[in-house]
Amino acid sequence: MRSARTIMFKIKNLDRIAPNIADKSIYDFKPSDIAEWRNRKKDVKVATLRNEHAIYSAVFTYAMKELFLIESNVWHTVTMPSKEKS
């Protein structure tokens, strides 16, 4: 993963990055919410989407494996954006 500074920036600015999911509870996330977030390809680069997807998925994995708050990671049900051709 990237530096802690980058990760904290993404998490703190979630309301700007993805306003439709920023105020949701961890229990209220649906795959359709994440797919809607992912489909903003015209606004940002695919590499940015992949980076953010990895960060937010890691947060949910931590909540699942270490905090036992959720039973499954909803980010794993949505396909990560595919890499752009070089």
C-alpha cells in the first residue's frame, strides 16, 4: 500500500471523493453503491479508482477480520476496475 499520509488523505476526503457512500454506515453498504462509485471513470483515472478500491477494501477487511463488525467484505463482491493499457 501507499504511505500512511496518502491513505489518511483518501479516507478523510471520502465525502469529496464519493459523497454517496461517505455517510453510510459500514452495515449499509451494498454492491450497487460501490459499483456506482466505480463507474465514475470519466472523472478520474483508472489507476486512482484501483488505488481507492484497494484502500477501502482493506478498511472493510480490517473491520471483518480484526474488529468482527461485519461478516463479509462487500468490496470483494464488486469487480475492481481493470488496468489501462500501457
